[in-house]
Amino acid sequence: MINQEEMMVIINQEGTIVMINQERAMVIINQEGTMIIINQEGTIVTINQERTMDIINQEGTMVIKNQEETIVSINQVGTMVIINQEGTIVSINQEGTMVIINQEGTIVSINQEGTMVMINQDGTIVLINQKGMMVM
């Protein structure tokens, strides 16, 4: 079936609905309530009945968001970012450096050599490495 806006809608016997617009963007809704959206740039968004959302774009970046508002993003070079509902951010890159920023603004960074830097909200800096510890 095609309407005036040139949208095609297909419903099969299992109840799956497929909608395609003139730009070839597509929305698929199945009988379990899962919705898949594919735009003309190739980005794929999946939303299931538990409200978990997965997004994959053409560059290979994947984003997952669950009903508790936790977001996980993984890009094509392997950097992973996790953000929870309280606002804490954890980032891990392909070199093994991890950065944590909590909701109070404390920052902790740990690299693959084992050096740790912590900066709290009042500006105190703690550096711990193989040579020892320094508080500034």
C-alpha cells in the first residue's frame, strides 16, 4: 500500500509491519514489540519491549541504552564509554587508558603503565606511579 507521501506499508500474516519512505528509510515493528529503524545513511536503531535501545551507524559505532538510562558506546577503533543514570562516566580506549568521572566531579585516570591520577572536586591532585605517590 502506498499513500500520498509515497510511503510503502507492508503487514505480513505474523503481524510484522514494515514502512519504507521515499528516501528508503525503513521502520520494522514485529509482533513482540521490537522496533528497528534503518535510515538512508545506514544507521540502525533497535528498540525492544524492555526499552533497551541499540544504535549502530555506518562507521561501526554501537550505542546501547537500557531502561535504567545506562548508555554504552563502542566505536570502530575500540574506545568504550559507559554512562550510568547517576552521571558517572567510564571511558576505556584502545591503548588501555581508563578515565572515570563520577557525579561529584572526581576524575580518576589509569594508564597501561599503571600510573594513576586522581583529581577531586576541590582541586586536590593525587599522582601514583612506579616511583611513588605525590599529593598536590
